[in-house]
Amino acid sequence: MGLGDLVQKAVYLGIGVASYAGEKASEKLSELRVQVQKLADEMVERGEMTAEEARKFVDEMLNKAQQSPVESPAPEKPAEPRRIEIITDDEEPARPSSSQTEELRRRVMELQEELRRLKKDKL
């Protein structure tokens, strides 16, 4: 699979996610409309508002839902900076052996060469 195929799949994935999110938002908006309409109808039945007020109420609530995303409350900032405890070990950190270092260098060189080849194939 080439780099172009990977990019194409990433684009398709992004479009799919955006489409799915749009469908879910539309579903939630429809559910909200039904719930707000039920609430308004109940208030009209109890005489707490007129039919015209109920219509305006439903329209206003749906406009608010479409315009502003739900904001979560901001987390409170602590009064003082967070304390960090530093734990020291008596031992030095383990260092890779020279054979491990050489193996890592060889692998990096292989990856660099593969990257050059892929870039050349792309052009």
C-alpha cells in the first residue's frame, strides 16, 4: 500500500466521521424538538402559556441548541501550584549495550533509506 492510498483512506475516514457526526447531531436535534414540543404542549394544557407563547418557546429553544454548543464548566484552578515529588534512585539508569546501540543505528538507517525510496516512488 502506497502513501497515496494511505492519504486517500485517511480522507475517506474523515469524511465518514464528519457525515456520521452530522447524522447524530440531526438525530439529537430531532429528539430535542420532540421533547421541547411535549413540554410546551403540557404547559399549554395546564394554562401556563398560550399556544403562541409555546410556539415561540419551541423556536427559541431550538435556535439556542443550534447556535451554541454545550459548554462544560471550566475546571477550577487550584489556589497553589501542584506539588511534584521527585523520587531519586541510587542506581544509574540502564544504558544500552554497544551491540544494542549499533542495532538501533542500523535500523534507523534502514528506515531512512525506506523513507527516501518512498519519497522517490511518490514523485
